[in-house]
Amino acid sequence: MKRTTRTTVLTVGALIAALGLPAGAAHADTTPRIDLRVLVVSDGGPSTDAIAAELAAAGTPYTRIDLTQSGRTVIDAGFLADTVDGRPRARFQAVVLPNDNPFPAGSSEMAALAAYEKTYDVPQVDAYTYARPEAGLQYPVFGGYSGSMDGKRAEVTAAGKSGPFGYLDGAVPFEDNDPAIGESYAYLSKPVAGADFTPYVEAAIPGQAAKGTLVGEYRHDGRRELVVTFVYNQYQQQFRLLARGIVEWMTGGVHLGASRNYFAVHVDDVFAADDRWNSRLNCTPGDVDCTDPTATPDPIRMTPSDVDHAVDWQNNEKFTLDFAYNGAGSVDHREDNNGADPLADRLIARRGEFRWINHTYSHPFLGCVQDTTVVPWKCATNADGSTRWMSRNDISDEIAINRVWGQSAGLPLVNSELVTGEHSGMKVLPQQPEDNPNLALALDDNDIAWLGSDNSREPGQRRVGPSTTVPRYPMNVFYNAGRAAEQVDEYNWIYTSRAQGGSGICEDNPATTTCLPAPLDTATGYAGHIVPLETQIALGHVLANDPKPHFIHQSNLAEDRIAYPVLDG
């Protein structure tokens, strides 16, 4: 009942503010109005900053006060509350502190916060605090634990599941990305005898059968605190899993903004074939940068059984893949095989199982005309030195013909969506620093509203003619690998040093985050290293309120079907 009353007051207050109505027009008494804004008091530590980042990502308004800054705002009764049109107003619906009391002993600021929270029933989050009686917990020395949580697992309690963390289904694993580096620290402890304390998230105390609290609600002196006893930053999986619940607890589920989990996977080049990595040549025959005269293409293409497996996987996982298709892939295959294309027949027969995206008819490069006589390629030029571009008509035909082919096959298309081959037509550095000027015109010719782009090149959305780009995350499951050993071999080539037989890219670009200290074993490296890393990266996007889709290629659903271990993760 108390929450219902407070929710109503919050909602009415928000509506009054939004509509500009005088308070008396909606509520005749002096019931306090509580603004939908959070106060974040930071000491510069990662935990308060992580909560602030979660609020910012969701679009939830907050005010940040940095305790380390001289001349900062002083927290007092006048700062926390005032009167609007004769009605008391609480300026913040929740308070986030670095710990249960970050101020000196006898602080007037802490006293003002405590009085404010009690008066207006405003909850407080202790972003990372030591387990101590003042926070409702015993000191860890009394049968608890202080130390690393790397690789350990926490569990949401029954109270947590019925409360703010009910969206979680399973354990909360703590990251352990590098055994040589400590990545997390926590205090595990039990509530003080007689304290009104409800554990929400617990973990086993090492060496004991008992569990200690990591997150819990402490009610005392007319106040409510969410006590968090482990340190984290905004990127760590354990925080990302719990972040939404922390915000839901502090706001009672009533706040501006939204935080959701998004995951979409685009599969490019469907109906076509992808060139295969050559482990001897360390390049991909058929690609423009593989100029060895002995290079022989060995393409990878799905089979009907791969289609059936994809459907079965989708049904088991209750997840639908988006197929970006190239109609010429099937047309060419039929021409080379006396009209037969079992793959296309199966895909078309099961077309309703997938979503479909126009990926252009023959997957050409839609930017400048490429001069492949040099490696890396460069843009061809006209006699006057100007760049030679693919024409408006050629680009438009690639879009329109593929659309017609898909419609003839009965594919359920959204005609306003397009992903160009290699995201071409848009700028690609360093060779093509600007968009093909004909691309925007061709997009307009075909009423394209949404254009897929490569998030690794352009993470921000922008307009290209009538279209808005949709940045897509490239998953590090390579387009030119159908087998796990091929993926590992190419991964080793890219991410190891020249002395180890690699390309040296990491030596030349030390900011690369996936560099390897030594080559991976081609038999075990995919499952043992690449899959866990790519799963972690993708899950980080899912948990970060990030709606951008991911993309792989049809080759990854063929042969060893190397995409599925990552997707299953």
C-alpha cells in the first residue's frame, strides 16, 4: 500500500510538471510532490560512476555531485527540497552515495540527507560499502569473508526474485578474464542480529556452508538503504546483470527512461557463397587482397541440412535470425548446376521461419571503382584525377533487382531496409574517405529508410540521403571460416606478433584489445578462448541497453556451424 501511494504521488507530480498545471488543479492538499530525478553523490570511485552510467544510458535524469571537487554544491535541506505553488517538493526520488556514510563524523550534509530520506520516504543506495553494523551487517571478521570474487557465482534470493531482481533467471557470475589480475573484491557477511535486513543477492562464504550478503535492503530509523558490498565498474558483467534491479529498487519502478535487453543477429550473404581463408597463404583466395598466383578459391555455402539446423535451433532457443540475402547467389548456382539449387529450394520452402533483409543482388562494392592491381586496393580515378564511382543506376539496380527476386521467391521483406555488401557505398578509411555521392540518390530511388552500417567503422547513426544508418556490431566469427580450425588459424594470424608467425597488427596497433600473448591451439582455441570472449562481448552489448544488431555470415552456419557456440553462450 505504501508503494502504491508513493507511486501515485510520483506519477501525478510528473504529470503536473509535464502539463504545466498549477498544483491545486490536480491536488487540493499539500501532499509532497517528488520529482523524477536521482541524486548521485560521487567520490570519483567506479561504483557510483557505474550507477550514473546506467541512469544516463536509460535516459533517467540525475544530478551528480562530486565530493572531490572544491566549490561543489553543499547538500542541505534547501538543496534537497523546496516549495512549488505552495506545495512541498522533494527534488530527488532517490539518493546514491559511495557508501553508507561518505561524510566526516557529525556531518551536517549526512544529517540533511537522513532527514530528507525519512521525511519523503526517499531510498538510498550505498554503491559500495564495507560490511559493518551501521549498514546492517556484521563485520566480515565474524564468520564472513573479505577478498576476491573473481570467477565466483552469486545467487538471487527468493526476496530478490520477488522484488527488484525478478527479471534474472539464474546465477550472477563474476568475471575472471585474467587469472593474473584481481578484477573484483567483496565483503560477504551476515545481517546483524535483530536488524531489519533483507538479503537480495548472496554468495557462498568460502570454506563454509553459509552464505553472505552482497546486496540487501536495510531498514532503520525510518529510512531504507540498498547495501552493496562488492566493488564494480560499469562494464563488468556482474554489475550489468544487477544494474536494472538497483535502479528499479531506488525508484520503486517509477522513473523516466527505459532499460531493456536487445539482441538481434543478422546473417549476411544468404544464397551466396563466402570465400575461404587459406592457412598456407594467410589470405583469402577470391578476395581482392589475396594476389598469390597459386590461390584457388574454395567457397563456403550452406546446405539444406544447415537450413534445417537453423530452424531447429531457432525453435529451441525461441529466437529468430535475420537473413540478409543475395539473390544472384542462387541464380548463379542454378546456371552452374543445370537449374538445381537445393539450398535455395529449402530456404524458400522455410522462408517463414526467418526475417529477411535486402543485401543487394550480387554483393558488389558500391563505393568507388576499386583498383585491385595494388594491395591494399585504392580508388580508381578518371583522367582528371577525380574518383570513379559506381553509378546511380548500377546501385539502384542492385537494390531493385534483389527486391524483385525476393518478392518472386515469396520472401517476407521490409522494402525500406537495406544492407549493402561490405557496407559499401559508405565511406571506408583510408581508401574512400567519403560516401559515394550516388548512393544517397539510389537509396532515394528505392525508398530506403534504414541502411545497415558497420559499428566498428561508424558507431554513431547518421543520415545518408533519405536513410538513417543502423550500426551493426561485427561478431569476431570470421566470414571466411566454416571450420573452427580455420577461424583459429586466421585469429592467430591477425592477433599474434610477427615473431610468432602473425601479421603484426597488434604490434602496429597496441590499442587492439584482442591481441594474444601466444598462438591458440587450432584444436582447442575456438571453444577455449574465442567463444568465451565473443560471448562476453556480445552479452555486454545485450546488458547495456544497446539496441544495435550483431552480424555474422552464412558461412558460419555451414560446415562446423561455428556461430552457434557463441550464440548459445
